[in-house]
Amino acid sequence: MINFKDFNFHPLIDESIDAMGFSRPTPVQVKTIPLILQNKDLIACAQTGTGKTAAFLLPVLQKIVENDDFDGTRLLVIVPTRELAMQIDQHVQGFSYYIPVSCIAVYGGGDGETWDQQKSAIAAGVNIIIATPGRLISLIGLDYLKSDSLQTLVLDEADRMLDMGFYDDIIKIIGALPKKRQTLMFSATMPPKIRQLAKKILTDPEEVNISIAKPAEGVLQAAYLVHDDQKQALIMDLLHDKPELKSILIFSATKKNVKILHKQLKSDGLSCGAIHSDLEQHERISVLNDFKNRKFQILVATDIVSRGIDIDSIDLVINYDVPSDAEDYVHRVGRTARAEMTGVALTFINYREVRSFQNIESLIGSEVHKIPLPPHIGEGPEYKSSGPRKSGKYFMKGRQKGRKKFGNKRG
């Protein structure tokens, strides 16, 4: 079985890999690292938590070290969120611990001092830049970005950036970069718009596909059929007296629900924190760090952290609400069972969310097991399905008279 030694990295990079506790490369690393070392352009599709960051950082660091290229900017990584920029910056610090590589994460939301530090570092030619599109556009407009020495451009979570409306910014950024470069695109999904972008910016790219749109094999998935007024009782039943669960992540659809749930869990004596868009950036960072350092057991969050959180060994993920986008489900449950570990993902489904969950089951290609509610919580909605990708008919009984039918009928 292949290990990191087989890539023939520089001894100082190998030492960093060992120090970080990495042993065997993941499938996406096995397939992409040799191609990147050969200077191929690449489009790689792999779900969250599969090791994409190391897949592009390690070979790029290897090329910098073996060519002794420590002058000027060699790598530019464009990401959709501040959280992901900080996460990748932490990985760079780890993998380059024994080599003199400079790096900076560039994103909005900081104070004037942070902005000045970012401008100065980029003007000085920092070796690695990790940036969100909006802040990078500002730096280009101010003529701070010196990209003549750029060797590699990485677009990480490219699908997410396009979903967030960054297409024009990406094209503008690429227009300011050297035409002769290596370009790598990493995406969790491969919709037509990603194909179009790849055709526009890549040159004879290699393509790698790893487990498209499916949760990791180590995730045990299950769901409960619940009425909205049963959710609170169910989650308390699941979370009370569970000291063996060290890290629990709960996703809710809105910041309002996150605040309500967080307040209720704290009032019931559970150790928890919350993240939502009303928090300032420094507050989000503080909460994430406290969760990562196990200062509290439960983190309640909106999808703001479904892709940008870098925390290993999350034991349980709970979808308090079904995500409206089926692909977001994959990213949510991908927070557990990372790096070939195991974990549990539970989803609460009310009668309005059946069709959304049907779409999720169709996307992942299997039906998720439905667990009966504990007797003391009461009877939940009825649910029958003929399975995904068959007739697609779902029947669910809410708290109203009669039976409501949900299906995929056309016309």
C-alpha cells in the first residue's frame, strides 16, 4: 500500500508530514499528487474531508523546495470563505514548518491593522497567498499583487464560489495573472458551470473523480420523522448523559433557530457554543477554537461552517433541519468520519421536508434508515417510500386531518 514516502518528497517535508501525524495518503492525494508534480493542469472532484488541501499543498511545496524558489509569490489559492482561508493557512504552517516558506491568508472582515499587514505582505512577495475573491480584487485594484513569479493557481471549493456569485471576480483575477502557470481546480460537485469554467481557464487538464456526492463510508446515517414541536424533546433525549461523545455538531437552517436551540441547550445544562452570521469574525474564530480544543461539547451552527471547519474526530452530526440543497447534506455529514474514521449523522425530517430528503437520497444513491421515535416523545409523522430513483412516491401524515401525498408527479 502506498505511503507518503513513495512520493519522494524533500526530507524536510517528510519530517513535517510525520510531525503532523499523517501516515497514508488518501485516495485523492494518491491520484492528484503525481499529476501536480508533473505540472499538469487538473480538475479534481472530491467530497469534503478527503484530504484535498494536502493534495495540492504538498506537491507545490515540493516544487518550491527542490527549485530553491523562495523569492516572490509561487502559489495563489482562491477560496470562498474566511474560515477556509484560515484553515488552509494552518495547514501551510504545519507542512512548511521546517522550510523557509512565507504565507498569508487574505480575507475581509478584519480591522485596519490587519488590512495593512495583508497589503504589506503581498507587496513584499510572500510565497503563498490564500485569499477570498473580494479581498483579492481589492488588492489587484490597488496594484499590490505582484504575480510575475506565480507558478501555481488553485481554486478550492470552486463550486461553492460560483454558487456565491464569484464567477466574474474569478475571471477578473485570472486576467491579472501570468498566462503561463499551472492551474488546479478542486470541487465537491461537478455541475455544468464548473465544466464551463474549467474549459475557460485550464489547459489540457487531467481529471480526477473521487466519491462524487456521497458521504464517506465511515458515516452511519439515520433519520427521524418528527413534528416540529417534538424536535426539542428528541434532541435532549439524544444528547443528555452522552459523555462518550466528545464533539457534537448541530446544523440548523437559520440563525434564529441556532440562537433558540443554543439558548435551550445551555439552559438544560449542556456545554455548547453557537456560530451564525450575526457574530463578528473574531467571535466566530474564538468559538471554533474553543470547540476544537474541547472547551465545550456541542456546537450549534448554520451552514456557515459546513465546509470551512477543520476539526477532526467529530463524533456526531445532527441536521436539526433538512438542508434545502441536497449537496449541502453531503458537506454537513462530511464533518464526521473524516480521515477514514467513523461517525454518526442524524437528520430530523418534518412533513414539509420529505421531498428535500428524497432529493438527498437520490443524490447519494441510497435510502437512509428511519429510526422510530422513543415512545415517550410520541408518534411522529408516517412515512413510506418506495426508495430513491424508483417511483419516487412519499407519503407522510402531518398533524392535520387526512393524509397528505408527496411525490414527483409531472404536469
